[in-house]
Amino acid sequence: MKETLHHVKASTQYKRENKSDYGKERIEILYEDKDIVVINKPTGLLSVPYPGSKSRTAIDVLEKIMRKKGTYTATHRPFVVHRLDRDTSGVMMFALNEYIQKKIMGSWQKMVTGRIYHAVAENPGSHHPTLPDSGLIDDPLAQNAHHVGYVKNRADDDAKTVEARTNFKILVRGPTHSLFELELDTGKKNQIRAHLANRHYPLAGDENYRAKTDPFHRLCLHARTLEFVHPVTGQTMKFEQPEPAEWLSYVEQGDKHPALPVWFKEVRNSRNFKKSEKLPEQKVINQSRGARKAARKMDFISRGKMGGR
């Protein structure tokens, strides 16, 4: 079922029109036995369905592969044990029967010994503090009406929060962006994205958190490593898939004159700016804010303005 245009994020619409494999993304199976399967999920593919969605998902693709191989049955099929955001790529695991699913989910914190992500984040402006080379972000997370995670920053925000802990290490500090290594103590929805955005390091390509750059027309977040104890054999297993090589060179080189992301272009076009007019990025952002004068004092995520998954 196609989403109606007014419900589609600008970045999603761009991918529909320009991404060659949009809606046809493939998964790579890294490991499979009778109990579990580990895959490399591409960016742009939902992990599992959400209520009301008929979009293609990683679990659908995996089921189709198993049916083709003749290994799919009512009891031997993929069961979800964790998720990656739609636009996050990388290593992901499924259980292959319901008993193993319950066993994994019941002992996830003990069983999973390492979940490492790499990400490209925008550096904060000079008026914001920089993060140290490494540390822990443990801001509790809330969710808005669109189930987008955020850190509460207003005294009158009574949204419920959950504990969230993200260990970070800055691998490379570039002129305009930094390459992060992140390890999760907890696995809450949008955890890395919300934690870094709240510290003024939004991930490149992240429309939900109003990133100012979109160099690869995707969210620059990749689940690089998953290490765990096998739920049946007790063997320690580690799977690692590196992020795109161009991320490092982009960070090292810097991006002094980035192209305007499509979500800011949309604002410019909606206000009938001439194509030849060079509109400073901050001016676009300010005019977007000006269009919402009534809500000026409210933070954009808690207002529920950010849609999509």
C-alpha cells in the first residue's frame, strides 16, 4: 500500500524517485543454522512490520528466501528478537523458532556481549559544547505521538521516559563532521539518534532530527558488530560488517559547502524562492521555524511534528 504524498517525508520521497533499489532492497545472510539467522540489512528496509503498514520488510524478504529454499515451515520461520531503524544498515539477528525467540528475548542483556555502531555526525556549532573523546550518554528517552524518541528538555513535558545508555567514542574529528563508534547498554527506539542530536551532534542524513547535511542520501548509522553467546550451543559468535568506506574520507575531508538536504529544499520551494537564489541554510531553518510561530517555545520532537519510521 502506497503512502499518500502528504504523509511521506521529503527524504523518503527523494529515495522513491532516485534510489535504484527502492522497494527492492536485498538482505545478505551472514550465518544460518536451525535456531538463528544473522543478516546484513540494507538501509531503507524496515526490519519488521508496524501496525497498519504493508511495506516490504527484512523479515518478509527472509521468509521468501526460506520458502524458495524449502526450509520454511509454520514452526521453522523467522521470529523477531531486536530491530534496526528503517534507515539504519548492518548486522541483525532473527530466531528461527518461537522457543528460541523467547529464550533470546528473555536473556538479551546477558546473551548479547557487544553491539557496536558507527555513525557520521555533524559537529556542533561554536556556541555548543563538544563531546569528549569518549564517554557515556544516559539521558532518559521519551517518545512523541509519532513514536520518535527524544530527550526531554522542558520542565512542563510530562511524557514518560525510559532508561537509555549509549557509550560513545569519537574515532575521527573532521572539520565539519565526526565519525563515532557507539555501543549500546540499552536498545531503545532511536536511542543513538536522539542521544547524539540532543548533544548537538545530529547524524548526517537524519531528517527526523533536522540534520543540515545529507551527503549520501541516507541516514549515516550502521550496525557494524553484533557479538553474542549462541542460545543453544553456548558458543561466542561475532559478526562484523564495515560501514561504507566513503564515510571516513568524507569526515576527514570535511564538507564546507554542503548541498541543502531535501527537507530544507522543500521549505524553500514551498515559499516560492527563485531557483537562482542562494538561500543560506540557516535562513531556511529560521523561516521553517517562523511558519510555526504559535509553537515557537516548544521543542520540535515533543510537538509531534516529526513523522515516519
